[in-house]
Amino acid sequence: MDTLTTPPLLTSKFKPSFSPQQKPLFPNRRRLWKKNQSIVPVARLFGPAIFEASKLKVLFLGTDEDKHPANLPRTYTLTHSDITSKLTLAISQTINNSQLQGWYNRLQRDEVVAQWKKVKGKMSLHVHCHISGGHFLLDIFARLRYFIFCKELPVVIKAFVHGDGNLFNNYPELQDALVWVYFHSKIPEFNKVECWGPLKEASQPKQGDHHIGLELPKPCQEDCECCFPPLKLNTPIPCSNEVPNDTYEPIDGIETQQSL
């Protein structure tokens, strides 16, 4: 049976040496590597957000690809893997709980959940992002997380449009639906709702404040035909058993996590 052996050390006779006039072939290789290593994360954080269709995996779970969201509940659950840099988009009637399970997802909380709604006859897309709450690390980096979510949301919305391409091909008017973004945080500064305008605009990089002054549409408080999903469906986006129910703080116009 073979055994592992280490190569003999070089004696002084065979050790390479450099005279004061001679320099090694790669004198600053290690220093340059360290310098580039520190630049890469900064570039990723502050560089442009780019959507790559090849990195998107789409799952249709119990929903009709061509059914209008005014007639059948339609929910997007998007998660990201830091290891593979790939996105997974589940299109279903309710939130895909299996994507939110495990300690890693509970630690990162970088999922984005969105739901189509018809309110008083008008379609709109309601997007939910978790900024802070749940554990102290999220609270410490709340400002940075808000910045990253704002920067990456156009990519997220492009993923929705690309992944659900048949829906938008059949119903191009959905591109004009307003997008409402719910930022959930225990810190009041980041616990808010923003209107990002029509879907076709929301998929572009954010330039300043979006459509200030618009009021969040409120559905009828009784069964009607102008709002969908109807109230009798109770919880169109149920919370995941893996996510504590108190991680989303209530804010004006936003239900708590129990009623999402």
C-alpha cells in the first residue's frame, strides 16, 4: 500500500536567490491579489444591477401559466443563492414555503415575495421585502439592506416579467399595473410603502423618489366583484412556519405577517 510522502526541502545550494539588481518575476502578485480581493465586493455592491436570464430557474406550482391574476391568485416567491449566484422563482397561488426553510434563509432573509391584486377594478403588483427584525444582525445592517433591496429590485421585477413571460404576452396591459413595494422593518425609517410606478418603469434603475403622493389602494371590506383575491380566501399569502410571525411589523396600509 502506497504511503503519502512530502517532497524533500530544497537545500541552500538549490534555493533560488535574487541579487539586489534582480527582481522576482511577479514581485507584487500577492499584494495585487489582496488589493483586487478587496475591490471585488465593493464593485458588486455599488456596480450596476444586471439581470441574467441564464441564472433564473422558474417553477410553476399549481397555477395556470395563462390564467389572468384577476381570476386566479398569483404569487411570486424569489430567492437567491450566494453560492451559485442563481435565482429561483416560484409562481404559484400562495407563497412557496419550501424556499424559505432552513437556517441560511432565516439568517439572510433576502427573499422577495409579490402578489397580484385587483383593487376596485385596477390590477397592481404588491412586492414585500424584509429589511430588519428577527435577529439583531438584520437590525444592525438595516440601512445597507434597504439600499441593496432598492438597488436590486429592478432585477427582481425583470425576473418576474421574464419568468412569467406567457402571462405578459397574453396580457400586455399588466405592464401598466402599478407596483407597490412594502419594506418591512422594526426601524420606523425603513418600515414603509413606496409606489414604484407602472411595472414597465419599476424594472428600470431607481432614479430618486417614486410617485410620491399616491395612496395605497384599499380593497372593499365586503365581498365584491371589483377586488381579487376576495376576502373569503382569508390569507392569500400565508406566512411560512420557518419564519417567525413577529418579524414583520405592522405599518399603515400593510398587514402583519400573519395576514400576508
